[in-house]
Amino acid sequence: MTRRTTIDIDDALLADAQAVLGTTGLKDTVHAALRAAVRQAGRARLAARIASGAGIDRSEALLAQTRPAR
């Protein structure tokens, strides 16, 4: 699903975002920025889970699979 809308965009901010994201058009830049925001939120949630230890499998069986053979 897509939506048509009208928004005011700062030209300097758009140029900076295009340089960072490697995009050229307005639509591509907005989509890339939205994807980047969603990915960043996912990384933040994962970092919080890792920091708290929630949902992390630390069973001996799993750890044994990741340890190098001796």
C-alpha cells in the first residue's frame, strides 16, 4: 500500500540525507530514511535484549556447538 501526500522538506537536510544514504530522488531518499529508522529501532531492541539477557539461549548444548573443538 502506498500513500500520496504533500510535505515540506528542508533542501539542505534532503541533500545531506541523499549523501549519507546514497540516493538521488526525493522518493528514494524518503523510503531509504524510513527503512533506516526501522532497522535502527530493531537494532536498539536487540541491543536492549542482549544487555538484559532476555530471550538469550545460554544452554550448555548451544554453547558446546559454538566452542572450537579441542
